[in-house]
Amino acid sequence: MINTETLKTCARNGIEFVKKQKDVIDAEIFASWNEHITVRLNYTSDIPCNGVHEPKSTQFSGIGLLAVFKAGKETKVGFGSSSNNITPKGIAEAFQKARKNKLHDPDFKSLPMPIGKPVLENYHDPAVMEIADETMIDLGWRALKGALTEFRQKNFNNSIIVGGDITILKERMAICSTKGIDDFDESTILTANITSMIEKEKVKGSGWNANTHLSNFNPEEAGRESAESAIKTIDGERIPSGTYDVIFGRQPVTDLFTNIVIPALSLSSINSSDTPFLGKLGQKIASELLTVYDDGTINGAVGSKRISCEGIPTGRTNLIHNGFLVGFLANYYLSKKFENSISSFIPRNGFRFEKGGRNHNIQPKICPTNIAIEGKEEVTSQSLLSKINNGIYIGRIWYTYPINGLAAGDFTSTIIADSYVIKEGKIVKPLKPNTVRINNNITDILNNIIAVSKDKKQTIVWGGEGVVMAPEIAVHSIRLDNISGFIA
Amino acid sequence: MKSPFLKSGRIAIASSKKINLIEGLKETVLKVIQQTSSLKSCKYADIRLGTNTIKYANAENGKAKGMGEDCLISFGTRVIAGEMGAWGYYGQPIGENESSPRSISKILTSGINRAYTRALANANKKAEFKPFAPSLTAVNLAKIDSCNDTIDAIFDEDPRNVPLKDVLTLCTKTSMDMRGASTDVQYTHIDIHTGINRELFCSTEGACIDQSYALTQGMVAVVAQKAGGIPEVCYDYMGGLRGWEVLKGKNIYKQPLAAFALLRTRETIELTEAEFLSATDEPVVVVTNPHFNALLVHEIVGHPTEADRALKLETAYAGRSWLFRNFNDNELGKQIASPLLTAYSDPSIDGYGHYRYDAEGTPGRRVNLIENGVLKGFMNGRECAAILSHPPNGSMRATEPHYVPIVRMTNTVFANGDRDPAEILGEVREGYYIVNHRIPSISESRENFRISAQKVYKIENGHIAKLYRGGGITADSKDFLMNIDAVGNDFQVFPIPNCGKGQPMQVMRVGNGGPTLRSKARLTGRQKP
């Protein structure tokens, strides 16, 4: 493990070294250490199994150096990195690579300049940084125990599957530049995502828990919740193909925002002309009930960071306000590229998230932190049911993709768990998992919102980079197709 | 000792300190693995130590955006330990400054000890839980012969000898030519990488396998839009486990990257003028081309025939398999497809899924998945093979050595048939020709799919007629497979570079393909906002 002081010293000394090098106009040094721990569960009552299948981790550290060189009348920029070498030699190696890799990019305007002051201080958990192997393995067994205890108490012993994982992220970084940025960050994240099934009943339930601190982390509850949800959906029914009013639960809301809405609200999608929101800044793109923003400063939220990987303090970036498109997520490079042609966006979202951490090997891309979704007038979950009256509660969707490209807005996914039929404002029957495919356009969904719930829960989906503070959202007229008729 | 980089053939390879690093470390790694015999409860251990030397560049709209060359070193170790044998893992990248035998020995020993501690702690917990959960079982690996072998990388033009400037120039020039193809082109992007991977596998069972392969890939992205219209987006790849020659035309498309990129650009421009396809409520006759079938076989045959999915290990992530509910209720030996259809997975043939040994040291071999429509088997690793009582077939891979190997497709394909594709199409009075894959969305157990196509053509009286955009097909997997009534003789294997699976997600390259097929499916079209 490398401490933050070492990272800071390396970045600062590195800048002094680079300043002395010939032809260098500006430079930025990013140094980081990360550990990504995964305790993966696989319990199958009817197949020999390991329970906790894989306690594993990968850790990585290194230096990423971006330098601006003078090259005649123009400038060239070069990026180089050095792995597992937070030393002057590592700096020299990264610098040599940056020099070798330099090129003229006409869209490059400048290295990031300092903007404002960070809000968060000491928000990580030292106990997570120091977590012992035995403790992290125990977290996995506790999640399994939560699920199996629930199944036992309700007399389900056979055809049981419990899968999922405990993931622990430890991140430390420091950044220093000739532009005056000199800062650091430390963060810890714990997540439990558990899926339980009673396979012979063809039911599946989900449970999850996310926290920044070990003492508040509750994997048992995630396990218990997943088993409870599976049990509740026994005897589900199919529905005929048609158009329904629906409530998207927290996981589907997170899935839709992670895979469709947020990528479309990023300047990188503007850059590649691949978003349905191209040219729509200032226009109405959603129901007036909807407000969406990214906020990396929410205390206790697992997507929070003190600064971005460009050294810019995190903050609130408004994206949709009362249905109007008001902003895009930005990093410094693209914010500068588009400041004259579109608008000036504060570049709070330049992160180097890759392979489970803030990766020194790559340059900053645009990533969300905590995505907050709010309604103009938020209602209770019970009121959402009343507003729908007759329809479907969708609790978990899967494999959500912009099937005809992000710009077209079409998407599809299947409903795989935690879902119900709503009649006369009440949940009356579970929906049979894996029997419904959603085929819709995201702009329809955004425009047809009926109501947003008050209660939110931090939710992350598989492969997602950001966290969604997810409400439940009621929406009119969603196309649902009855599928997989050959499976009883 | 023979150098694994003296490729048979035309070019003598210059020495490379970083790649040949492995050569000087074999003894060190073997010594570290032998030392695990001193760990009291260690039942098995292996180490994978790998290097990836790579050159890369990218450009958009004719402007250079990045380039570089790097050598990434990393290792991963797996240990089974404890009375109630359980897994423990550890992995990490290694700095170039740490690559001396002494440093490597220290790092690997520390990693093994960490994995051993985890395995022991996990085994103790497993034993404690056993009364509560009787299906908990000590890890058992199917037996394999321990191999000692060295596999050479194959290439005509050594990636290490390609000037980085040439890589960048190809990116900038190609993306500029694409951009210049029409004023309707809004965005072009070319991304290239070329390099050599080398991985050493050593186990406590005595295996010592040193495998190398070259990998060269070009990615093409283009967005075109008519004024006031909806942007048409196309992404596609060319690549191969070969050297720089891949981008000069030694690839599945038999054309250089620049020509391939322009072809995709012209097709995208053409599509901006096409009408959007309308969805149908009922199945129609569809003829799917080999490029489309690459993704189709990937999603509806490849994934559900991975043994770890069948055994529920991916329930929370990538999903299960409708082909295996349990030991007493499954589709093995049953008709799940038309008798005309055979599908297999074969790492020995040319393609992105080619290798000699998998990440457990098991020789990779052809797995017959579907024979004449009957389900025959699953791709597996040693643990899954033992549970299923199947012979291990060497299908375990990790994207990088510091990740845990999982069951992956190799070159997973529909087998070639005997019909002329022109005849297959010519027999269709009314139907649709589905050309080139785009984006998939598949049901959790792979029982239903929706896959979009780059292009869809109406077929009228055996002839290709109108072009549509935004289309694709959807069907229940079994229905589609059972309804196949013609299999072409135009077999091809395409590179699929981005198959996501596992937690944390590993993005793997695989080969997929097949010949032209004819079946029935519902058409999908644009969802009108």
C-alpha cells in the first residue's frame, strides 16, 4: 500500500523535474494507488459449490504524465506513464514516454487550470483502507448467510441459487501541475450486490447495499433482501404484449440512466455526434417533472470524490432542470473544445476510472459521480401505484442497450426479477421473470414521466461507473413484448 | 533454448528486452511455485506471468489524438488450500523497474502468500458453513496432463518494428479520408493497436507453458447525418492474431484498413437516405449474412454453452443458460436446432479465439456444441468439468494475467453448410436480408434475443430490393434455431473484441462467425419517439 503523502511528494517533485526539461511548456503529473477487492459468491443448493467462490484482488499504482512541448510555432502534447514506480525514476520513465509520444492535436487548448475549492474532506474510511483478508472474506459469508437464513425461515431449501459479490474499492491519488493544481484525494467504497433465486419456481430477487464506511455496511441485509424478493415473486404471471403504464424501480432507473441517459448527456457523445440531445441545449427534452444532476460532493454517497482526476473540485452539474436540457458532463479537454461552439461547461467529471480505480495509465475521460434524479413534486411509493392504477412495476431489467445507436434513442432490455402486476393502484400479482422484453425510445420515457418517488437509494449496475441516487419513476405508455413462450 | 519470437518464416525478429523478460524469469517462476510445497495446507497453486508490448494510436476527423508504446507486465496466482479446499486469488501489474529475477521472486512469493491466506480463511469459513449449507464442497479440478511447451507468436511484419509514426499516420489519414467522403459525415474515428502478448503459466502439477501471440486491430467509427435527420452510427473492427500485415489486407475482409474504413463510411452515408424499417408482429423469412451471424452465434449459442453459466456462476451478472436447468433437467442430447445446424468452438482455427493452451494449462480443443441440431456439450474449465463429469476442454481465459480466468468462447461458430448463399437468397419470394451485426440485447438465460443490423434489405422474388436502416430481428432462440432451413457454404470467422463477462468485468476478444443462414424472426425497427 502506498500512502497519500508519497503520492503527493512524487507528483510535486516530478513537476520540479519536468520544469527543468528542455522545450516543456506545461506539465501535469497524476500519481495513484488503488486496490480493487472482489469477494464473489456462488451458492447452489443442488450443485456442488464454494459459497464464497472467489476472494480476489488486484492493486495497481503508478504515474501518468501529460506534458506540453514547444515544437516550432506550434505545441505538441504527449502522455506517458510508469507502473508500480512512485519514484523519481518512475517520473523520468513517464516523461521519456510523454516526449516520445508527443503530437500536435489542434483541439488541445490547455492543461486544466485550478477552479474553486474542494468541499469534501476526510470522507474515506481508514478501516476500509486497512481491511484484513479474513474480514473481507467474512463480508461475503455474511451476505450468503443473510440470504440462506431468509430462505430457511420461509422453508425453502432446494433449488436455491445465491450469487453476486462484495466489492471494496480503495483509491488514493495526488495531482500537481505547472498551472497551479496541487491536490489529493482518498476514497473508499463498499458494495454488496446479491441475486437470489428459487430456480424451480423460476423466481429471482435482488438486494444491494452500498456505503463508504465499513461500520455502516450491511451485506447480510442485501442477502436477506434478495431472498425475500425472490420468495415474493413466486407464482408470477405472463402478460400479453402491449403498451402499459409502468413504474420503473430503482434498479431499472439506474440501468436506464447508466447505459442510456447519462452517456447521452456527456460531452464525449456531443464530440462524436452520437446523442439524441445534440443541438438541444436549452430545449425541453423531458417532462417538466424531471430534474437530473451530477453531484460528487454528496456526503456518504459512494460516488463522491473530493477532486476529479484533473484536480478540479467536484460539485453539482445540472443536466436536466424541470425537463429542460441545461448541461453536459465535461472534462477539461472537451469543455475547452466546445466552450465557443456550444457553451462553457465546468469540467468536474474528468476521471481516470478503469480496472477498478483511478488509473494512472489513461488520460481523463468523462465519468459521472453521483447522479441525482428528482421530481418537481415527489410522491410516496404508494402514491406512485395510485398514479399508475393499472400497469406493471418493473423491479429489475437486464442487458439494456441503445439498440440502434445512442443518437437514435431506441433501447431494449428484458425484465428479469422483482416485478409485479398493478391493478387498481395495488400490487396484485408477481410478473413472471424473463418473459417480457421492453422496446422503447429513451426520449419517450423522459417525456412520459408521471411521477417520481421521494425515497431514493444508492444503486449501481453491473459494469456501471457511476452511482445513481435512484428513485422509482412512473411512466406512461411503455411497449412491453411477451417473449420466450417455449419456456413454460 | 529456442526463442519464442523466432517466428518461422520470413522475418528474423529483433531482440526485445521487455518481451524476452519472460525467458529470463522462467526459472524464477518455477522456483516460486515449487516453494508452495512448504505451505502446509496448499493443495494446488498456479502462476500466470505475462507481458504485453503494444503500440497504439488514434485519430478523429483527421486530427491526431494520441499515440504511444508500452510494455505492461502483470501476474496472477490461484491457490487452493485448507481441509475444505477453497480458492484464494491475488493479482497485480508489475513495474518495469521490478522486473529483475530477485524483485519478481519477491513479488510472486508475496502474491502466493496472500492468495494462500485468503484460501485458508475461505476454507475455514466454508467448513464452518457446511452444516448450514450441505452443497458446499471442496474444490476439485478435473485431471489434465501437465504440459511443458513453448508457442511462438506468428506474424509476417513484427509489430515491434512498425514505426509509431506510421501507426499514427494511418489513423490520421484514414479518418481524414472518411471525413472527406461526404459533407454528411459528422465524425470519424480510427483506433489502432498492434503488439505481442506473452504469458508464462506454471503450476504445482508441473506445467510450464510459454505462449506468445501477436495481435493487431483497427477500429473504425463513423457518424453521418443528413441535415435535420437522425445520425447514423457505425462501429466495426478488423483484426487478427498476426502482425502489421493484418491492416495491410491480411484479414477476413481481404482489404487494407483504409479501404475497409471507406467502405463502412460509404455504407453509413447511404443509410442516412434510407427509410427506417418497421417492426413486424409476426415472424418473416430472414436471410442472415456471416457478419450478422458472428454476433448471433456469440449470443445464442456461445454464451449459453459456457459451463460456468450452466452451473449458475454468472447468475448475478452475465446470466444463466436455458440449456441446463439442473443435472436431471437439461437439453443435453436433445434437439434444440434444425438438423441442418452444427455449431462448435475451436481454438485451433484462425481467429481472435485462437490459442494452444488455456489459462489453466489445458490444451484447447474443439468442442462440438450442437451437432445436427442436438446439444452435445459445453465449453469448460477444470472445476466446471469436474462438477459436470465432462472432460476438460481448455476454455478458461483471463483478459490479463492479474485477472481470474473464467470460461470464455474461443472461435465459436456455426459450421459451414453446402448451399450457395445466392441460391438461399434466390429462393425467397418475400423476406429480408439482414446484413452485418450491430448491437445485441439478450434474455438472461439466452432464450430470447434482439440484435440490430447495420443494414436490412427487402427481398422480393429472390432479389435484393429496398434498403432500410434502424432494423434488426428478434426471436426466441430455440424458435430461430429450429426454423433454420438453409445453411450456406460461405463460412467466415470475424473478430469480436469486446465480450464482457465476470466481476469485475473482463472484456475478452473472441472469434465468431459462420455461413449465411435462413430462418424466421420478427423484424425490429425504430421506436418512434
